[in-house]
Amino acid sequence: MNYRHAFHAGNFADVLKHVVLARILAYLGRKDGAWRVIDTHAGAGLYDLAGEEAERTGEWRQGVGAVFEATLAPEVETLLAPWKASVAAANPQGGLRHYPGSPLVALSLARPQDRLLFCETEPGIRAALAEAVKGDARAKVLATDGWQALSAYVPPKERRGVVLVDPPFEQPGEFQRLADGLISAHARWQGGVLCAWYPIKDIRAVDAFRREITRAGIPKTLRVELDIYATRQPDRLSGCGMVVVNPPFTLADEMRTVLTALAPLLAADGKGRVRVGWLMPER
Ligand SMILES: C[S@@+](CC[C@H](N)C(=O)[O-])C[C@H]1O[C@@H](n2cnc3c(N)ncnc32)[C@H](O)[C@@H]1O
């Protein structure tokens, strides 16, 4: 296992994933009832954009860097506000030196009654995550395998909340595991918001994944995708997507608005292609 998210922190894929997560949590926060986040592949929690790994790829510059430099329409700024607040919270001195991963995005939107469970199997990364959330009793960091956590901790006792499955896609069969994991998590928790991130690289694998999810007939399954290259190459990340089961009813329109505005900033060709639509609508 040698995946290190630090190379990619704050890139276009993180922006898409974390804006989706922040929009969902902002929506859940409208009601007082406690929610729980289960982040099965949590990463380090906080990334130094001036660190060696982030600097080596510079991917964040055409991700969070481009978004923070841009002047955006007021309605887009309003939708981005919860995610932008989490980035600001990671930079108490101002500026854009650090980037919050999914655990810190979620934690920045958590209220006193909310709880967060983070799984990370790589010991060094887990230690960094534990340090990043240290002192916050709402958050628990576990060494549990994320796929096992998906069975063991779903549904959570709060019966409100979000599962984020964001594996590194380093091993063969990861798309199949993702489909199986989502389908069985939904069978156990039909009301949960289940989010899965995936790379768009091997388009046949992506199509097979989408078909499998569609065939499972899970109602209210949204897909949100962004391509940053006009042409696909099997060895290059040309885009990414998320499947969201039981999204807030507002999410599809919100993500259409946000991604239409951000695509020209995030895309390598200055255009980008956005797809937001239902794999399976409400029954
Ligand atoms: C894509 S990164 C996570 C990024 C994070 N979700 C975010 O958005 O900031 C995937 C992480 O999963 C970890 N990982 C790999 N296999 C795992 C497993 N079976 N269970 C839990 N974590 C795993 C890797 O060490 C890596 O840190």
C-alpha cells in the first residue's frame, strides 16, 4: 500500500468530493437531531500545501487554489460557503497554506451533538489524523479496515448521517468492492446518505460500476461527475465522480450550479464537462 493523498490534496477531485460532503452536512444541520459521519478511508485529515508532496505535483493549484482566486457569482459563493469555511478553519493565520481532508471538512460542520468515525489503516497517516482531530471528543479514529467498518458500523445509532467511501483505487477489483459495499450498506440502512467517490480513468470500469448500482435498483441515487480533460486516456485521471444515495433533495441543483461555475477553473482545457443526474430516481 503506497497511496499518499498528500500528493493530491486540494486537487479538483478533492474540491468536488468535499463540496458535496459539506453541502450534505449543511443540509443535515438544519435539524437539531444528531448526525454521524462514517468516513471509511479517512486519510491524514490535514495537508500542507507547501509540503514536499503537494508541491511536487502542484495539483492543488488547479483545484482549491484556482477556486479561492476566482471571483464567483453570489449564489455560487453561498453554496461554497460551508466548504470554504472548513478551508478557512484549517488556516487560522489566513491564506491558503493548509488543506482540510474529509475528516476536517466534516468536523468543521459538526455541532456538539454530532459524532464522527474515521477509519485509516496506514499507521503513519492514522497518527497524523489522530493529531489533526486531537482533543475533539466528537471524533474517533480507528485502525479498522474501511470495508469492514462499512458492515460493522452501519447503520449508526443516530440513524441520521453520512457514510463516505473514498478508497485509493490502487488494487484491482476496487470498483466491485465499492458497488458491493454500497449495496449492502443500503440494505442495512435504507435512509442513510451513502457517498462513494470514484476516479474516471478506465471508462469501462466506471460504466460497469454505474450499471451495477443501477441494476441494484436503489432509489434516489444521484451521480455527480466532472471531466477535466476533453479526451480520456486509460492511464490518466481525466475526471472523477460521486454516487450519492439519498442525497438531500437540494443537492442535484446545487451541484449543477456549483460545478458549472467551477468546471472552467478546474478543467485542464478551461471548459470541463459536468454530469449531474439520477442513476435511479425516487420510487
Ligand atoms: C483517497 S485517500 C482518503 C482521502 C480522504 N477521504 C479525504 O477526502 O480527505 C484514501 C485513504 O485510505 C487509506 N486506506 C487504504 N486502504 C484502506 C482500508 N482498507 N481501510 C481504511 N483506510 C484505507 C489510505 O491509506 C488513504 O489514506
